[in-house]
Amino acid sequence: MQKQDNQSKSKRFFIPVNGTPIEVSEEVYRAYYQPIWNTRYHAQKNGECRCTKSQLWKCDGVCPGCPFYAAGKKVSIDTPIGGNKP
């Protein structure tokens, strides 16, 4: 138990505020980043995000305008769905 307590004390969490990293508690950190992580996960799954692991800290969850944003798997409304091919 003591080892776990020592590890949790050594971890520090930061969120950007006006471009400056501010130290916060783990709870605040997770609450801030959870929606961003969800957005990035779904964007990567759909081929819309090409952000590398080393650049993840730059992700703010706003994909349009991001240098790592890609077109992804978007389908036109005119694309036929089903097995009937001409």
C-alpha cells in the first residue's frame, strides 16, 4: 500500500490554461480530458485523426482546423447502400 501511495504522490497532472500548463488534481485532469479522449478515439476510429502519440498533448478535441485532421470515412448521401451493384 505504501508503494502505491508513493507513486500517486509523485504523479503530477497539468491542463493548459491560455497556453500555460497549470497543475491540477487527478480528478480535474480526468474531467477535463475525458471528452477530448472520447472525441479523439472516435475520430481515429473513423480515420479522421492522424495525430501521433508524441503529439497527443496538443489535442483539444476540436478536429476541424487541426493539422492532424483528415477526411476520414465520410460517405456521400448519394452512395448506394446494400448489395445491388449495377
